[in-house]
Amino acid sequence: EIVLTQSPATLSLSPGERATLSCRASQSISSYLGWYQQKPGQPPRLLIYDASSRATGIPARFSGSGSGTDFTLTISSLEPEDFAVYYCQQRSNWPRITFGPGTKVDIK
Amino acid sequence: EVQLLESGGGLVQPGGSLRLSCAASGFTFSNYAMTWVRQAPGRGLEWVSVISGSGGGTYYADSLKGRFTISRDNSKNTLYLQMSSLRADDTAVYYCARPLGGHYYMDVWGKGTTVTVSS
């Protein structure tokens, strides 16, 4: 099983600041990584797929990078609606996808 | 509009069974593999199962140990999850989700249905 770890567990920032979230895979997954945003009481929303491609309707302030085992989600300038939990997901060994434990971005 | 709507959740005693349904609309259901993902209270996302578009291929998380069965009825545009020998740690919100075509990331999610296993 491919294990994903995310850091930090919690990121406390102010609106307008830059957020940098990390996801590390236990083995190389090429560029087969996605990022999701989840707000309380809502299902996850796909933000990024294949490490750096934005999903439909996702604002340009969200960007993804990385390959192999190390990946980053960057939110260039936090908007009030961006405070949420973010999960990474690998699809390298589809159909056995796995998710990371999540990073909570909260208001400082 | 593309939509997924889960139903069938509820309170069930340990050892009991439950069948979840997911009604799909707004897209050609049979063209897509479909997945179930669950989320225990206050926890992260856990992949449960996936079924191919035709229904001929099914896969499960190892942790389920044969207790769950995924199926679909393409004539009814509906996905199912039959759960048996339920345990307290199966308590979760269960989401059905559709993968982004050809990319295997979930771009369409239902709102989820809550399963509570408790005596």
C-alpha cells in the first residue's frame, strides 16, 4: 500500500498570506497525485490532479507541484473561503487509491 | 447537472447489515467506474471500494475483509454498497464519487449518507 503523509497537520495563517502544504509518498508515484479541499459538512472538492493540473472552476491561486515522492499545494493568497482541510490522494496504483491524513488551514 | 445522491444510511446494531444506494444523474453512468469513500467522525478520507463501468471489475480496501459488496445497476443509474457484519469502526459518512474521466481522481461527489453502528 502506498502511504501518504501530509505536513503540517495544522497551518495557522491570516487572509492574504501564502499557504504551502506538503504531501509525501512512501514510494514514487510519478505525477499521480491530487489535492482536495473539504469544508465542514461538505464532501471533498477536487482542486488539483496529476500534481499540477487545476480541476474545472478552480481559481488560479491554487497551484500544485512535485513528482516522485514529494508534492506541494500552494495557495498564493488566502481568501476567507480557503480555510478548510486539504487532502492529497494518489492514483498510482489505481484502483487502490489512498488519501493522506489531511492538513487543516485555519485562521490565525 | 451532474449529481450523485446517496441514501440508505442509518443506525444499525453491531453485526447487522445495511445497503447503501447512490443515484446518479446528468451523465452516462455506464461509462464511468464508481467508488465509495468513507469518513469516520473527525477523521480523514478512506477509500472503500470501486466498480468498473460494466460492473465486471470490483476492488475493495483490504481492511474490509470481505464484509462489503459493491454493485451497480446501469439500467437504473444506481450504485450500491451492501455492508454486512458491521462493526463500530464502520461508523462513518459514506460518499459515492465519480472519477474524473481517465484520471482516477474524484471530481463528482454525493453529499454522503451517515452510517452509525451502535447498540
